Amino acid sequence: MNSAFFWSSSRDCVIILYSMLKRFGVSLEQDLLAQFDGLLLSQGYSNRSEAIRDLIRDALVKKEWLKEDVETAGVVIIVYNHHLHELSKKVTDIQHKDFGKVVSTLHVHLDEHNCLEVILLKGKAKEIKPLANTLISTRGVKFGQFVPATSGKNI
């Protein structure tokens, strides 16, 4: 996307101009369009264009993940009982082993037994996928999910 960045010190404002929007038509069956409009409404979209832009971006991120040498990002979510024998230590050790890929960790105490960790990863897809899988498949993890994201450079 072409963009221009302007800074006006006299008015203390930043203006970012994006490339011109292009219009195109989409033909859909009436029932499919009605379902799409219902989805948009339930997700808070104010118009179809923004929803279609998000669908396109999502497809581009999925394509980005297929190129394993591309710099990307992702989030691992795990829930575990911290009382299990050395599980907290094991999860921490896994992260320290690949500290260059772990950007940040959020640790939340859900109750007196269970913890939730959100681990932000950054690196090449081929390097962070195995790390995410190792964390999720660690014995004692009750729930694990990996959410692939993007560095934003290519969309």
C-alpha cells in the first residue's frame, strides 16, 4: 500500500494519506449475502467494504504463513495447573531456550490452581510454529491454542 506521512509542527498533527481506494463489484446469491450481512452485524462492522478488506487481509496472512522463511508473529495461549510437578518451570524453560523468539509473556492467575499464559512470538514461521507446538503439547497443559498473526510488512 502506498502511503505518505506528513508532520506539521505548527499544528501539532500527523496526517497519513493512503493510496486511492478502488471499487469493484461482487456477485453473490441472495441467501449468502443475507448470511454475510448478519455476520457483519453481529461482529459490529459498519459496512461490507471493511469486512471484505478484513477477509482479504486474513487470507494474505494465511498465505504469509505458508512461506516459512517470512518474518511473522503469533500468539500462544495456554492454561495449566501450576501445582503440577514443575510444570511452571518447564513452560518457562521452553521460553528461555528460544528467548529470541519470545517477545513478551503475560501470566494470569485464574484461580488458586490454574494459570493462563499469553506468549507473543516473533520470527520466521518455520521457527515459531515448532515453539508454539512445544508449549501447547507440554504435558499438563489443559488448553492450548496458537493464533498466527503478521508482522504487517506485507499487507
